[in-house]
Amino acid sequence: MVTPDQIKHYIEAGLQCDFTEVAGDGHHFEAVVVSPLFRGKSKVQQHQLVYRALGDRMREEIHALSMRTLTPEEWGK
């Protein structure tokens, strides 16, 4: 079973992040991801970047992930 720490590591390994926090129970996860790469992108595009960082794990290991994506400027407010 995948852990929140593993998901955090996967995201940070595949995406430039200023801050990442993942919580969950092994089946359902919630993530907060702050990245400068989100600047100028829609929420859908931001989520796609996170999904791309997670790759095939979204189909194989992670069954439910809700996320809040923010630019560093949004996070600082």
C-alpha cells in the first residue's frame, strides 16, 4: 500500500515544488502542491502537471487523489 510520504516523494521527484504536503489513509489522499510551474496555467493544466509527475502510479497505486495546486504567489497570500 502506498503512503502519503511516497506520494509526496513521487510528486517532488517529477515536478519543481516549493511546498508539498500529502495526507491520506492508504486509499484516499489529499495533496497541496505549490510550484512556480503553475504560473499562467489553468487549474486543469496544473493538475495535469501533477498527474504527469505521478505517471502510471495514478492507475496502479493511487486510487483517489484530490489536490489543491497553487503558485508561490497564491500560497503566500
